[in-house]
Amino acid sequence: MEGTVLPQGVRGAGAGGARESAWRSKMGLVLVFVGLVLAGLILTFVGQSLIARFGNIAPFVLVLAGPPVLVISAIAFRQGLSKFRTLWRQLTWWHWLWLLLLVSNFVFRTRDIGAAQESPLDAAAIFRVSLVGIIAFSLLVRLVLRRPAWLQSLFSGLPGIVTAFALVCILSTVWSFNPPWTLYKSLEYLVDISLLAAIVATAHTTESYESLLDWTWVLCGVLVVVAWVEAPIWPDEALEGAGGYMGGPLQYRLSGVYPGQGYNMLGTYGAIMAIIAICRLLPTAGRKFDRAWYVMLLALGAITMIFAQTRSAFGGFVVGVFLAFIFTKRIGFGALLGVGSAIVLAFTGAGGLVLDFLQRGQSGEQIASLSGRLEWWGVAWEAFKRRPLTGYGGFTSGLSIFPKLGVKEVTPLHSDYVEALVGIGIWGPLLVAAGLLATWWVLLRYFRRLPAASPERQLAVEAIAILGLLTVRTGVMGVIISQPPMQYFAILGYAEYLRRRFQRGAVPLDA
């Protein structure tokens, strides 16, 4: 009303709100500007590479695709920023410990086996041990204060199976090929599962556990973005083609520099992003998502998979998407998409290009050997037959096997089951498979009991699709016993959350 004088407190509140709104607008403009600069750098680098390989058609495609891509990106950026603000308000103490767990595995240097054995605690190792120590200390303090009392969660349900594996690895220190290495790596793995047990004991609502899943996928996405930002800055290190990789029509593979991220891991992250995007673009009933944001995530995930050139990630992606179609009752759409893709590949000549891409310039013999993995696993099998019941000590498979192959770097055997088999004997793969199969059983058992419009059902679809991807990857990469196995633990934890809810007789919150 004209002439009305507002009280001083109200005037102050209005002024404060206006200042906050203005500040948010300025920050939004700054972030948009930074995003455009980074996108320009990446597109410039990629554009130059495309022009060099595909000639004048590349800039023509870029000119046509540029404007709509920028418009969609601007809308997606705004939607993504809103979603991140919502997630940020949900973060609590265990989210930050989950982040420390990820950072503790960052690789800033590569050492050979001799250096690792002679000087196990260099600066990078001390950095890792310190972060794991902070996590362990925080968990012990909270256990003493019973905030929460997470010890029971550690030895029950699905986390209990993983804990049994960690305890057997600790026991194997007695006969280990390298006792200090086995003891530390086993304790580190126990800290990983202890944090998950504490989270499961704390997260009593679907919203809180959903925040852990979203936080995990956000961290994967951040690492992908970091790798792409590094590509134009350190092309020789970030793109193996610049350093001499000449495999297939693309002629290089994307990898991370700081922190070091192999193309296999980036391929997995890209597949995870793409699967989550598809699950939310084709949601269960009653769920709506910001489509521009997830279209952009799908594009970024797919492009990352392509440039990482990781075949098992593509296979896991196909399995994950197939499962998503099944559990969202879109089998007809999936079949139509598959038939249409097959027709396009068969009648346009694109099939040959895809085949060349998947071969990555390798010979038939190299592909049949799974890029040399069969040779590694053959030596591992011979070693296992000498110690079938005890193995050579938890997490020492690379140290005991690769010197026999002339490999000097500390590297895994590229299979969860082979790693566990060499590490603690026959018990290793049995425990690994038991945890994986139990997670599948719980998710599939309780999925049909969740209401179609509930957020629990949407999360279950996403968990099943990602678990399909990870299950494919366990055969040829370290997913379950690599440290930290955050993506697998996040899915296992959600399955345990559902199991406990139904055991308590609780119905879904949005039933």
C-alpha cells in the first residue's frame, strides 16, 4: 500500500534477500563464463583433431551443431547447478569422509615393484596413509560416542560378507609374500567397508541414502570433467595418441593426468554417467527429471567412453541399458532401438567403422588374448596351484606375479576373481562372488515389492543397471577389491538399506 512504512527488521530482511539474490546472479554469470571458456578450449582442441582426421566436413558439422549444443548446455548448466545446490544442503559428515576415501586413491606417480618394496612410504604413500588414517580415526571416535554405533552393521547383512573377505586378508599377513603390504592394504579395505557400515547405520531415510548415490555419481562426473579439462593442457599425457598410441581410427585414448586416471577407469565413469542419464530420461512412473541436464550427461558419458576406448565398459554399458529397459518396462522400445541400430550398421557401412574402432588396431591374436590378460592369468593360475588354500597374501598378487612376466610397475591383474584367487586362495573368489550375488539377490527380490511411483523403485532401477555394468567389469578389471570400490559399495549399501527396511516391516515412504 502506498505510504506504508515497513518495520526496520522487515526492511533489513528484504535488503538482505535482495543482496543474496544479486550475489547468486553474479556467481551464476561467473560460472557460466568459466564454463564457456573451458568448453571453448576443449572444443578448439577436439575440433583441430577432427579437422586433421576428417577434413572439411568436421568444421561444417561443428558449425551446424554448435548453436543448439550451446543452448542446451546453458539450460543444462542451470538445471545442474540447481540440483547441486540441493545436494549440497544434504551433505553431512559421512559425505566428506566418502570424498576423502576417493582422494586417498589418487595417483600422482607410478612406481616399479622394486621401488615399492624398498621404499614403501614415499610422499605420495604418506599422503594416502594420512587420509585413510583420518577416516579410521573419525570412525573410531564416532563408534566410542555411539554416533552411530556402527559395529553391528559391519558384521551383519551384505557388509558382513565383505568384512569376512577383509578379515581373511588380514589373517593372510601371517604367510604373506609381503607382510607389511598385505597388512596395510587389508586394513585399508577394512576401513572402506567400515565407512559404508557407518553410513548404513546412519542413513535411515531414502533421501539420505539417495544423497550418497548422487554424491558418488557426482564425484565420478567431476573426475571425467577434470580429465577433459587436462586434455588441451597436457595433450601428450592426457591423450595417449599424442604420445605414440596408434590404435584404430581414433588413434588416441583419453586418460587423466592429475590425478592419474587410466582410460579403463574413465571408460567406466563415462558408462556410469550415461546409464544414470538414461535411467532418469526414462524414469519409473511419477518421476520427473531435468531433461536438458541428463541429455548433456548422456552425451558427455558417451563421448568419454568413445575416447577412452574401453571395450568392457561398452559391454557393461549395453548390459546396464538393457536392464534399465527391462525394469522400467520399456522392452519394446529397447528392442526397436536395437533393431534400428542393427539396420543402420548393416546398410550404411558404419558397422565396419565400429568394428575397426573396437579392434583398436590390435591383431586377432591380441584381441583373443584379451590384450595380454590371458597370459597374466595363466601365470596366476600356475601360482595358485602351488598355494590353493592360502594364496600369497591379500593384495600381493601383482607383486608376486608380474615380476615373472617381466612387468616392473605395480599393477593389478585386471580381474577381481584372479586377484582374490592369488591373494588368499580359493576362499577369495568365493567371498567376492558371494557378496556380488547376494547384492543381486536382494535388489531383485525387493524390487517387485516397491511401489511403481516410489523413489525407492527409481533408485533400485539405477542400482540394478549400474550393478550390471560393474558385474561385467569384474571379470576383466578390479572393481570389488580395488581400493576404494566406491561404486560397488554404494550399490551394495543401497541393497542393504532395502533389506533392513523390509526386515523391519517398514513400507516405502512414498507408497
